[in-house]
Amino acid sequence: MPYAVSFQQVSRHFGTVRAVDAVDLEIEAGEFFAMLGPSGSGKTTCLRLIAGFEQPTSGHIEIFGETAEGVPPYRRNVNTVFQDYALFPHLNVADNVAYGLMIRGAGKAERTREAEAALEMVKLPGYGARKPGQLSGGQRQRVALARALVNKPKVLLLDEPLGALDLKLREQMQEELKVLQKALGITFVFVTHDQGEALSMADRIAVFNEGRIMQTGTPEEIYRRPRTRFVADFVGSSNVLSPQLTERLAGVAEWSSLRPEDIRLGDESGQDATVTGTSFLGSATRVTLDVSGEKINVLLPSGAPVPSQGESVRFSWDKNALHLMGAGA
Amino acid sequence: MRSDKQNRTPMGLKIAAGIGLAFLHLPILLIFLYAFTTEDKSYQFPPPGLTLKWFAVTWNRPDVWEALSLSVRVASISTVVALVLGTLCAAAISQTKFFGREAISLLVILPIALPGIITGISLRSAFNLAEIPFSFWTIVLGHATFCVVVVYNNAVARFRRVSGSLIEASMDLGADGFQTFRHVILPNIGTALLAGGMLAFALSFDEVIVTTFTAGQQATLPIWMLEELVRPRQRPVTNVVAMVVVLVTFLPILAAYYLTRDGDQISGQGK
């Protein structure tokens, strides 16, 4: 079984900007794959390389074993849900959804049937006659999803599709997308800058920074065992400890990460620290400690006693919680 | 109650508006009136009598038909040329980024800002230098210079609202360049093109200045009218023709106005 998408040393340069720089990537068929990174990290360019809107400056791309270079977007069995949805304003919802079928030359009856089925799948049955302008943001998002899925693509690309939705709707859509992906078995490639979204939805995540992939792995791996300082910091705001501090705390002179929720306060055998600030987050309280000049965040579950600013405390952690990342990370 | 009074237009303003409108439109009404006069040598007021015979006379004058047909052909072909070039130009300016883009967009608009006489003289000397004989096509070329601008201006405003991702979405859904143009771009800019085309047609139809410099022996309708006014013979024929010109140019402009207004609502719905 070939990979759904594979990149071999793929670069895309815009003038002197290396938007994507020598990326190797393998996405398994049927996988829910997230590309996570800050804006300008190259994740969207990677998506556009798969869609065919960009051509690589160098390197090789395969989609289900077939060479993708030079193949225009309209000859790829790949569909995209755009960030701004890009619904056609002059067509009603049904014609929007059936656009791909119409281009393929499908008859009117088939188009109507398939469009209605796709709309039902995204829980918008009977919305076919409306114009995109009459829909809410969440509904437009579903129409965009139906318009892509109706073509039964081998790979569905989603470019920050939930970015414009409010929190509650976003959580609901995350759940629905996951269910839909499992039911259809289509490979989903999902671009996001929201680490929570990536962790909760994806089977595997690639973390991008400055045009390169920093780490690829399951959400659990990325979260528990970040390979670089960037990943540790970007995914779940882990504490990154310098080699000096790590040596003092664990006896090894390497960069390390320590998750804020893995730290306990008040253990008499623990290390000394000074509280420099606290902030209430709702489900937890974040306490900022100063440990010999370095800042360490601690997440206390709600209900735990919160120390006050300037107080001296002792802190400790599970032996496995401190994750070493190597000297050069 | 007080706001009602404030909203009422003062009598003075109403009279001023009336005078303004009369100043603008009475001369046109006079032209219509003289199309029916029985006096054919001088425009005396009031006309000594009214008659419909000038319509028949005009109908039977071959020179009127020649001029009218030339004007319609020139305006049609100029409009077609302008539609093609103006749309292409608008697409290039609004959909892509390239060196000198702003300069080109200014250069495209320039012909309509230049006095017609400058355009006319420069075209005439250019045709002379290139040893192109004056013909039907030199008139078309002269008219196309300002017709392109009208189409371009209409198209470019609409193109800006057809976001790049719509075109990408269409390609993503399997449509090649031609299908994308046919199914996405054209429906979104269609009314703007129609409006631009109608304005271009109307502009070309009554153009005098550029035409005098670029025409050879042919007389378009406005030129024919100018020549006709000098000769004191069957003068009301000119007035009859003027009525036709007003109708031919006014209707497209009115239609263009309604089309673009409607189009704004349609394309505004997407955002």
C-alpha cells in the first residue's frame, strides 16, 4: 500500500524566502494527519503543494504512488476545504456542492441526488436552495466540506477550516470531522496553528517551524516527548529547561522539557523556588516559579492551595516527567 | 413634529433644482421640437407649424443610413475589441502581481483623462508615420482607445471582489482554466462587462473629436450631423437623427446603470 502523500526533500522557495525547506513527509492512507505550526512556518504551503496550487522548487511529491509534479490541481484526486470557504457567491448551496459533479459532466438527477446526500452528511439537509450569503459561518463551513467530499477525493485537505468559528462551534465541528473521517476512511490532511485542535483530532501530527518539520509523531509522542525546544514550547507550552538547570535538577547537562501539569508543589524533599506570579485559568491555576533565574510554569488543579506571590515553595516531579532532548536541541 | 418640518425641502431649493434641470434638459427638448417644424431653413421660435414629414424624408435619405450604419459598425467593433482587451487587462492587473503593475493600470486609464483632441492628433500622426491609410479600421482603433478604459474600469472593480480562492476552488473541483472562466469568472463579472460594453458603445456612437482626426472620407453619424448643420437645407432631418442618437445612447446607459446596481447586490451577498 503506497503512502497517501509522500514528500521527498521537497522545497518551495519564493525568491529568497524558503517557505518549505527540504521536507520529508509520509502520510498513511486513511490517516487523520495534522500539520501544526505558527503562521509562516510552511504548513499551508505544504498543503498547497499537495493540492497543486504550488509546484515544488525541488524535490519529489507522490500522491498514492503517482508523481504529482506538473499535474494541475484539476487533475488531482484531491479536494480542499479553504480557509475562507471560497463558496461561489452566484450559485446556490446545491449548485455549489454539485460543482465538481457538473464539471465532470454528471446529469441533473445525479447532481441533485448526490448534493442532497452530501448536505445530509454535513447535517444541512434541505439547504440546497439557499445562497451562501444567507448562511452563517458554521453553515458555510459545512457546505464547503460537502462540496469537497461529494467528489469522493482520495485525500481531503483542510486549511484552518475551523479558524473563523467561535469556540463552542469549533469544538462541535472537531468532533464531527473526526467522526466523518473515521466513517469515510478518506485521508484527511489538516492544517492548524491550534495545538489543542491538532492534539485532539489527529492520528499523527507534523510540527512545522521555519519551513521545516521539527517532529512527526502521534499526539501522545509530540506532547510527552518533544524532540526540540521549539516543539516543547509550541505544543502545550511545556517548560524548557536549560542544560545548566537540568544538570542541577537531574544531573545531566542537556536541554529538557517538563510539563506544567506534572509538577507538584509543597513536597518537602523537593527543590527550592520563589513564586513570581499566579493566574486563574478556570479549570486550573497557573503558578510561575523562579528557579535560579529560570522561569517554570506549574499548573495546579482547581481546589489545590495556591501560594501567594513572593512566597518560597518547594517543588517536585515524577521521575519520568522530565524529558531530555539532547545537548543541541 | 419638528423633525418633519426640518425634513421638508425649502421652496427655494426646489425652485433652484427645477431651474438646474431645465437648464440641462430644455435644449434637448428644443431639438426634439424642431424635428417637427414646418420651417426647414432656419430655427425660428416658435415653429410656424408642426409636421411629421421629416421622419419620412429622413427615412429616404441614403446618406443618413450610410452614416448610421457606419456608426453602428464602428461602435460594435470598438466595443468588442474593448471587451476583450479590457477584460484581459483587468484580469492581469487584479489577479496577478508583477513589476510595473501600478504604472500599467495608470497608463490604461490615461486615454480617457487626456483631452480627445490630444488622442486624436497623436493617433493621426501615428497613422501618418506608419503610413496607414485612413479607413473604417482607423476609426475603430481611435474609438477603442477610450472604450477599453470604460470596460477595464468596470471589470477591474468586479474582479477585485472575485477572490483568488474562488478560482482555486474551481480548479480544485476539477475545472480547467476555460471551465473556470465560463462557470465562475464570467457569472461574477458578467453584468460589469455588459455595463462596460454598453457604456463603451454609447461613447463610441456619439464621439466626434477623435473621429475627425482618424476618419478619412467616411462620416459617422455625429460627423454627418455636424456637416449637415452648415447646409441650410432640410435642417429638421438633423433633428430627427438627433432624436434617434439620444435614444440609441440613452437606453444602453440606462440599462448599464440598472445592471451594475443589481450586480452589486449579487456579488455583495458572498461576503
